[in-house]
Amino acid sequence: MSKIRYTQEHEWLLEDDGLVTVGITGFAQAQLGDLVYIQLPEIAKAIAKGQEAAIIESVKAASEIKMPVTGVIIEVNTILNDEPGKVNEDPMGAGWFFKLKMNDPGELDSFMDESAYAAFVKDMD
Amino acid sequence: MKETIYMNTVTEHLAHTPLYKLHMELGARMVPFADYEMPLQYPMGILKEHIHTRSKAGLFDVSHMGQVRLTGENAAVALETLVPVDIVDLDINRQRYALFTNEQGGILDDLMVSNGGDHLFLVVNAACKQQDIAYLRQHLSGQCTIEELSDRALLALQGPEAGAVMARLAPETAKMIFMDTATVTLVGVECFISRSGYTGEDGFEISVPNEQAEALARLLLAQPEVALIGLGARDSLRLEAGLCLYGHDMDTHTTPIEASLSWALSKVRRAGGGRAGGYPGADIIQGQLASGVERKRVGLLAKDRVPVRDGAQILDAHENVVGQVTSGSFGPTLGGPVAMGYVEIAHTQLGTLLHANVRGKAVPIEVAKTPFITLRYYRG
């Protein structure tokens, strides 16, 4: 069974069989605008929650993606090296950033589910 | 993601241009810029807006810029005391790029000057306009009349199809070439237009009374080639065209020579010319023209995909700091990062390999020719 969770920083985390795929939401990509560069983390790197995991740059500015949970990077979406715009086109699908293995799978429970996130975004407008 | 990205709430005291309602209606994302609330982008997005301007025609609201009229017989002679540029012999219905310099040879602002026959028409930067007008009043009052035209908006129509669009609406504009100016009737009202802009493309800037600005913008947007373009793409377009942004690529601490703007210094105002000197900082600027400068502005191309931005240090092969980036972004036409910055003169040869410090990582960059694109001004 897979489950999806959302952070207040507008990342989504899709948990499936112990592996978590991380990306940013449609709301986040719309706010950022066209992405032109993405620096992905190194595979096999252990990163603590809150530490920098990736850097994303729009035409105007750079911002960082912080590690939403503590874990080890298992896979990165290398397509984004050449096609950062994939994040704008398909943020919830082909525009995923990386997959990680969590140290404590329980960490996911603190995040918002689909409906809680929808309400959270609605409040921001 | 950092919270700050979402904190683009605009504060209350910002001014609005006459096109504010239109920007909101067309879904602009508004940001504070030079005390105005201005459109950063529209739903099309910066990359597509940039490409649209390079391939068709983009309409920009630049009403935040200052428009000033100088009248009086001595206006040209008077203005020459503040700029290293030939104003006296500027032909009627012609425009010229100029710079206000200070006593140290630094740049107070850059501006466009056109000769309207019985007056001079100046366009100055939004962020500098109050200071520029005060400066003009301080130095030129008594020699000419200085009027801020705050009752007028300014639109820019830029791109390879701008000429065709303007010719459809005002056929007499077809014979204008780059840096020509004219007074034409659009939406039933007198507009001052120049065939110039800030994108490297053919195009026009149109000064229109505030009351008719929205009607004119809607008329232009009704033309199939035209889309509204925000300040985000305006910045990437001017950067690809190698054009300076005041406050970034030049300021009071850079001289026109250091800024690689020697071309803007008219021959008649240089040493040996008929009206040599006679503007603030002339001795310093003449000295630099004769014996060179220690650093100057150059174009920079990154040999990596990572954008190199304003403020990044420039390093030589031994990791000595030899300069600083003053503008940098992604160039949508080039499909890669483009930048400009100031570099010590020993490292300014085209093709010199340097590094930029981006978040602690040395990104290879190369000193490159500007403009980064082919300019497409209409020269007849």
C-alpha cells in the first residue's frame, strides 16, 4: 500500500514498500515559476531532516529543498539535470526529485494527508 | 523549500501604474519594484514570455520609469553640462543614450534623450527618477524648464514583429529606423514614440497619457502577434542583449569606461573635440580613456548549467578573487546561463577562463563577447 503525505514546505512524499519518493507540489512549482537548474543530492548520502537535499533555481532565484525526513538517498531523477522544466510540467509525476530510505518510517505520520494539504494551500491564497 | 518564496505579499504604500487593473485581470504576479507594484510575470511564465518577445512581439508596462521634458532655447547646452554626450547636435526626431556622471566619474543614472524640436524628452530609471529630477532642478533651473511628465504612461512593444504591428496602427512609423522618434496618434491621442528598447530586438517605446494607456495596451494586445510580458523576462532579455541594469552593472562607483560604455561618450565631448569635457568627472573619465582602467565590465558565459548570479565572486586559476558578477541568470534564447560582471583588466581578454564562486563551488566561466545574441535593431 502506498501513501502520500505533504509538508508545509510544499513537498510531497510518496511512500511505497519502504521507499519514499520526494517532489514538490503543483502549488510550489507555480509559485517558483520556470525552473532552469536543479542540483540533486548524491546517491547513498545520509541526510538529516532539515538539511539541504537539493537546490532548485528558477529564472529569478535559487532556493533549497530541505530533507523532509532523515534518511539515505537511494535514487535521483537524473532527467532533471537536462530537463528541469519537467518539474513545472509534471510536478507530481515525472518531475520527482529523489527517492530515500527513511531511518524512522514513523516520521511520515506527522505530515499532512491529501485533504489536509488541500486545505492548507487554500488558506495561503 | 524556503518560506520566503511565498512571502511576495505586496505592501500598501506601493504605487500603481495606469495598467494595474489590466495586469490583475490578466493574472500577473505582482512584485514590489522601485516603489511600484509591477508585474513580474503572467501565466505564460518567464521562459515563454522571453521566447515570445524574441519570436513575435512583447508588450511591457514600463510606466514606472521617469519621463521628463526640458524646454527652453538653452536646454541642450544646459543638459550637456551633466552628460558626456552630444546633445546640441542631436537631430530633431532622433534619440541618444546618455549617462549622468558625478564628480568622481561615477554613474548617477543612465537615460535616453530625444530631440522633440522645441524640447528634449528624457526617459530615466524608475529607481532614480526622484533623485534625477531633483538633480536636474538643482543644476539646470534658470537655464531651461524641467517638467516631470507624471501624467504619462510608458509602454514598450518589442520583438521582430513589433514593426509590423506598429505599421498597422500608425503607418507612418514604418519609415522610422532605430533611435528615430515621432509624435503619432494612437487611440485618438498624441503619443511620443521612439524606435528603441531594452531587449536587443526591434521595437518601440510609446509615451501615452495615463487616461489612454489601458485602451492603447488593449489595442496592442488585440493584435495577434502581441502578448503582455513581465519584468522577469525584461531582465533576461536585456541581459542577453548585453545591456546594463542601473544599480547592478553600473552605479556611482563605476565610471562609463569601467562599465565598458566608452561608445556612449560622444567624440565632440572627448579630449580634442569641439566641446570636450564640461561635465561632472570629465577629468577622471578623460584620464581613464587615455590611460585605461584597472577593471571593467565583461560578458561571462558559464560552462555549466548552474546560473551564476549577481554578487558571486570571480576567481582566477589560483583562486584569487579578481572580480564580481553584477547580473546573472538563465538566458532562454541561449539555453544556458549568461552573466556580466567586473573583472581586473588582466583577465578581460575574450576567452579567458575563470571561475565563479557559486555556493562555495567553483563554476567554470569564460569571458565572452556581448551582446550574447544578435541585435536586431531596424536600420532601414
